[in-house]
Amino acid sequence: MGNTFSFFRLALNEFLDNLHTFQTLQARIERSPGLPLPNPSRSFWTYPPSPIATHVSQLPTHADFVVVGSGITGTSVVRRLLDCACADGHDIRVVMLEARDACSGATGRNGGHISPPLYHDYTSLKRDYGRVVAQKMIKLRLAHLEELRSVAEQEGILAESQWREVESVDVFYNSDMFEKAKRKVQTYKADLPFDAEHHEVYEAKEAIEKYRLASDTLGCVSSSAGAIHPYQFVTRILAKLLSQYPDHFSLCTNTPCTSILPPTPSNPYYTLSTPRGTITTPHIIHATNGWASTLLEKLRGKIIPFRGNMSAQRPGQSLPLPDSNATSHRSFIFYTRPIGYDYLTQLPAGEHELMLGGGFAQDGDEGYEAIGNTDDTTYSTRIGAHLSGVLPRYFGENNWGREGVPLEGEWAEGRVKALWSGILGISADSIPWVGRLPRVICGRSEPPLSSIVKSEKEEGEQVHVGAAPGEWIAAGYSGEGMVHAWLSGKALAGMVLGREVEEWFPDIMRITEKRWKKARAENLLDALSSD
């Protein structure tokens, strides 16, 4: 009887602990993310700061389109709006509002990976949405490799953005996880032969020798991917847009949108409040990802903030350095346990810094402390300790060799040059949210159709620019913004302009009332706890 009681007591304590954790998470998820905090942790990407980092245009009293957020999504939206509308002869005004410095959110704080989850997600996408839709999602992710390179070339910033093709290597240390991965690769290669040639499986001995990994590596899966300097990519495009469209584009950094008022009989537009004044517009485009539900309360629990952690580290002296040959560039994802992973890419110049992020499961309670956390002024000390010490473990101490000798500079002189954090936006149903916000979600009435933006194409002739007025969004990339955000923003801009949606855009990413009702944070928490 005593043993039975003890077992019951332990089970009850575990249940109560889990219940408390769940209730704590639930409360955190349902609260407002607030505005981005001032003085965020120092991201290695953002130094030296861009010349337009603190650019403040004069805030007009009215704009045809207001974009909230200056990361990769907002930049993609603004670029297409301006290029398309101005090419058609429309005299439009686009305003971008940013709460902090330009590109100071997740885009300027991530790992720079253009590494689409392909075989990893294909099986579950196929199960949930069918083969055709699953393949469309995979193709969208793959398309970002060429799209980002093409944009960088068009803007003349290919070298500055450090775009490069890399071999992406998934490394496994758990036999069950590796066997599961191999089965997924088989399904993927059978269903998507157009990409099959880019995936190879290496068993332990060959993987260790080929990639110079630690001796307990059980195997690898390699594929093609890319990498980029995300901050340089975005800020250089924004700088070019300011120069190219001085009469059409305004960038207002350190100008948060603090509230939105709906149209009224006396004012047929939305009114956005900022510390610099108010601005009216028929179109609001939300490009704030993890902070989206600050202004859109009904998205709390649908797009969930999540604090990720990153580092910049000097490589060990025995590691081979990438050279001008593109085939020498590699990125890695290290899978050591079912929940979370670490991801690594290497810069092509300078000290050839290793950009390492992850450590989700090291953040206490299997990473739950990161969920709903919007404080990027600091980073998790537990994750920082993990990231700071794990690289010689992954590559093997002999392969790592002596610590790298630091060059003179303003960063820390040890292995780890910098540690910082960033706020991601996790989708409750794992799919990005893109499109026009239904009224039930934005909670505000829409401007009347008569207030659609107009411009003079020819003297005396008025033409409409844009779809029906309203609020729009592209967000919720679940940590994979570099393979979702740019084309999501491009597609969204087309929708705002009233154009036919491109054939390549997956309809499952559209935001609808039905999807909004179905997506529940509890499902995401259950999935995390059951992995």
C-alpha cells in the first residue's frame, strides 16, 4: 500500500507540475507581446550599422499603403508595391514604420540560413494536405534559393549580401532519429524526383570522414541550400528604394505604431498613431511576425512569439576554411534529441565566423521558457553556455584543434565573439499566415470602397490602385523565415495591388476565418510535449 501511495503521489506531482507549466504557457501566449523593447542584445550581423539604420523620413499625414515592420517581409512588400505601381504610372505613397532601428528584428538576428525543410516536413504536409499541396509548399521553399540570389543580382548587392550556395548537412547522433530521417528521404525522393538528386544519405563511417565530424556521429543527410547576410540584404535594398523612389517611399525608424483606429463617418481611413504623429491610410500591411498580435489581438495564440538564440564564434584552427570554390561552403544542422536542434553556417570572409544558433531544449522545461518570450534585450544563459561549448563536441576535439587566434576588434576575444537573441513568430498550425485579414480577426471595420487609393494616370482620368481597402499580413514562419518570408511578401503585395495571385503561391497559407478558428495553441503545445 505504501508503494502504491508513493507512486500515486509522484504521478500527482508530475501532473500538477505539467498542469502548472501548461497554465503558465497559456497565460503567456494569450498576453500581448507589447512593442519591441529598446536596446536589444547586440547582433553580430548589425555591426557596423547600415547608413539607413536610424533613417527617419518626415511622417506624412496620409499614405496609400502603410507597412509596419522593416524586416525581410516588409522589404519584399514595399519593393513590389513601388516597382509595380510606379511602373504603371501611379503616384503612390508608401510608408514603412519600424519600432526600432531598420531591420532590428528577427531578420537582422537570425542565422542567415536559406535552408528549406524539405524531406523533414514533406511526409506530414502530404498527410495533412495531400501530395499536390505538399509539393507546392516544398517548391515555394526551394524557390527562395534562386529568388534571393536573383534579387541580390538585380539590386547589385550580390557580393555585399554574401549570398552563396552551400551544401547543407543534417547530422544525427540518435539511431531512431536517423532511421526515421532515412525513411523520410526515401518518400521524398520517390515523390519529388526533380529534387531527388540533391539528397544523399551517408552512414556513420563515410559521414565522419567526409565532413570531419565527431566519432559518435551515426549518419548524415546532405542536400543543397544557401546562406546570406540577412541584415546587409535588407538594409541595402531599403537604401536603394529610398534613393530610387524619394517622392514615393518613406522609412520611419524608431517610430512604432502604437494603436490603430478604424474608419469613421467623418474619416474613411484607418488612423495609425505613432510618437511622431498620426497617419491615415486605406491599407495596413502587418509585417511584424512575432509581434503581430500586439496590434492584432485576435491573433494571440495563433502567431506565438518565441525567443531564439544565436552566436558568432571563431573556428578552431584545424577546421578547413571555405575558399572561393562554392562547393566548399557548408551549413550544418545537428540533431541530438527529438526536440530542437542546433544550426550552423560559416561566413565566407573576415574571420570566417561560425554562426551557431539553437539550443532550444537547453532552456529549461524543454524550452518552454522561450515560448511567449519577447525580451530580446538579453539571451538565455543556459543556451548561451550550450552554444559556447558544443562545437568541438560536434566536430571532435582533434578536428577542432587549437582555438582560433582573434583579430583585433571590438568583439569578445575568446571563441565566442557575440551572443544575442531574436523573436520568432511560431504559427499554431505550422503554416505561415498570408493575405487579407478577415474583419473578425482584425476586429476593426473596413474603409468604404469609395476610399480606395486613386491617382491621376492622365489629366482628368482617375484609376484605382489596389484591392479593396483593409488590413493585410504575412507572418508566422515558425523559425523558417528565410525560406518563406520574401515570396510571402511578394505574393501579399500582389494581393494588395489587386492582382491575380501567382500560381506558385500555396493556398494553405491564406488567412481565413475557418483556419483562424481551427488553429489552436494547445495543439502546438501537445505536439511539443508528445515528441
